[in-house]
Amino acid sequence: MVQSGDTLGEVAAKYNTTVDQLLTLNPGVDPSALQPGQRIRVG
């Protein structure tokens, strides 16, 4: 779940993955408009 201030880069680092992988897993996610509470797949 996205926390306030998170970026895809931070989420990728936290879960030992890449931004490209997160975008592949979450095709509808706008990386510049993450919202707190938004759920994204990480693996």
C-alpha cells in the first residue's frame, strides 16, 4: 500500500525490485500520481 510521499523508486528499493517491474505489474498506475492508500502489486 502506498504511503504518503512514496515514489515508485522508493517502493522498488524497499521490495528489491525495479521501477520497470512495478510498471509491468501495475499497468494502470501513473508513477507521477501515486496516492496514499493506493494498492500496487510488488511481486
